[in-house]
Amino acid sequence: MHGHIRSNIEQRKIFNDPVYGFITIPGDFIFRVVEHPYFQRLRRIKQLGLAELVYPGAVHSRFQHALGAMHLMHEALLSLEAKGVKMSDQEKEGALLAILLHDIGHGPFSHVLEHSLFHNVSHECISELLIARLNVTFEGRLDTAIAMFNGSYPRKFFHQLVSGQLDMDRMDYLNRDSFFTAVAEGKIGAERIIKMLHVANDELVVEEKGLMSVENFLVARQHMYWQVYLHKTAICAETVLLKVFQRVKDLLKTESVPMGASLLRFLGNEITLDTIQEDPTILEDFVKLDDNDIWFALKIWADHSDQILSVLSKSLLDRNLFKIKFDKNYDLGDYKEGLIQKLNKAGISKEHQTYFYREGKIKSSGYDLHHSSIKILWKDGNTMEISEASELPTIRALSNIVEKNYLCYANDVYLREISDRAENNLY
């Protein structure tokens, strides 16, 4: 009898999470999935990419986020069940696994390099391919999770809990990212919102008394986008990294560049969804990659004989970043013209100038009404979309997409070094 009790205690797996306290893994099978190398790799991928160059505390991982999102999903399922929403053990396990594995397809630096490693293949697509592989390993135990993940499961509210306006992914990343960046404006009342969730007509809704909490959630989300996810310095750091990869890809057309074999496979070839499906070893190489591969490569490239690659790599290691100029009226022509003149003066040839600037656009809305809506459940049983239900004009305003053009460019420190090297015929 005592042996049996000890066995049960050993099976109870607990993580001590800085945001929520103790997180319990609900079930042995879910813990087996957590232990799988595909999931353990997420420990080595930072949740916010290069944002730590702006917010030094932002060094938390995708692993922590995935466990946090699973914890919130567990709380949401318990709350819904207490309100009479019937669900089987298989459905509950499927929902927990779907949210646990939702980010498994992220590569190094999360979103930053998504389009540098693959050609038109999203991390969601890679997640689905990797979950399918895990499903083979676990003999079909992930069937329900896959259906909930991709939206094909008949009971739609499960997919909304995984991917929707008030999904457990957003609940956790806003809570966690605001905690680790110390951006207080991003703090949301996730626990209260979860307690206010209900299901009506097979859709996820929020009870009337939760309206103010959701209003705060949407405002906080907008704050986090402009203060953290789209922070100007983070965009500058990302730009330098993207330019490093652009230079490496161009060099690989004519010469070898030192790096790990798995990284070389992605930078030396155009990897599309078709090539992934034709060659299963591509995914095997992908899951070998994490942030460490990129930092290691940058340290090697900082001493490379190619001066463009060397300057860019060293600058990222030393946090000597590009500058940025925004314009809501989409008119940065004068700034670009002045920059080109500076690059000419620094001795950079026309073919190499694009390594030292990037034109782009950022856009955000706190409430993406075009994607899906948040519905408020009134006491009489009727539902209403939140921008109509809310008395705050802010909520309607948050559904508007704000766009800004930007020009990210090499600063004067770069230009001095470029100019010095150009004098020695290094460009």
C-alpha cells in the first residue's frame, strides 16, 4: 500500500513558475510529451527574440510560455465544466495538448527568422507538421489535439481556446511578457477573464460581468504591441540580424561560410513546404536549431574576411544597432535619399548598400475584429459583439489597424567604420 502511494506521488509532476506559482502537469501522458526532445528544444528559444536588447529581463523561453498556456487552459476547462459545459476526458486532454504544442514549430529567435529559414512556410504550419510526427510516435494519441489545433474539431470553442481573440496563448504571453519586461501596462487579469468565460451556441463567450476585464485586456494588448513587440530598438536589432542572414545567403552562392550543418542547410537552400514534404530529414535538421546556433554563428562571422558580414555580426554582438525613422504618411523618400548620399560618401558600392538599410511597415490593432470577434453573454441569454456592448469608445478605436512606414538604417558609427574599411579597398 505504501509503495502504491509513493508511486502516485512520484507521478505528480510540478513546475515552479514565476508568474503563476506551482503548475501541475495534468497526467502522465502529457508529461511524456513535455519530456520529448521536440518540446525540450523550446527551453533554448527565447519567447521575445531580441527584445532582451531593450528589456534585459526578457530572457524567458517558449518552454515557459507553453507550460503557462497549458496551465491557463487547465483552469479554463475546470471553470467551464463547473458551469455545466460537458466535455470528455479525451477532449480535455486534447485541448491541453493542443495549447502545449501550439508553438513547437518556432525556430531560433521565434518570429524574427521565420522567413529567413523557410520560403512561405509559417511557424504554425511547421507546428502542425511536428505535431503530426509526434502523433505517429505516440500512436494516434494526439488526433483530438490536432483537430482542435487546426480548427476541424466539431466543437468550435475548443479551437477558440487554442487560437482566438481570448485564447490561452494570448492570455499567457501578455501576462508573462509584461512580467519579464516589467511593462506594467501589459498586465492583464487573466484569472478573472478565465472565470468569466462560457460557451453559448458552441462559441466561446464572456459573461456580462467580465466586460470590464476584457476591455482592460484589449487595451493592455495594444500597449504591449507598441511598447514591446514593435519597439523601435527591437525592430532595429531584428533588421541587423536579417541583414546578416541576407549577406550569408548571398555569399553562399559563390563561397562557403562557416556554420553548423543544420543551419547551412536552411541558409544554403530555398526550403518550401513542397521540399519539406519531399524530404523528411529537413524537419530533423530544423529541430536541431535553436538560439544558440545563431549566436555561435554570429561570433564566428564577426571575424569573417567578408567585411560586410563582419561589421554586421559584430555590431549585433556589441549591441551597436541601426537607427529608425517612422512616418505615418508613408513618405520617407527624403530620408532615404539622404541615407544613400551618406552611403555613397562612405564608399559603399550600390550593390552593397541594401545591407545597410531596410524599408518596412508595422501595423497593429488591439482588437482584430476581421479575424474573429469577442462576444458578451448577457443575463437574458443573448450575445453581443464587444465593441457594441462596451460603453468605451476606445474598444471601437482598437479595432482600427494603425500602420506606420519605417526606414531602418546604419548609424554614424557604422558609417565611420564602413568608410575606414572602404579606404582600404575592403568593399
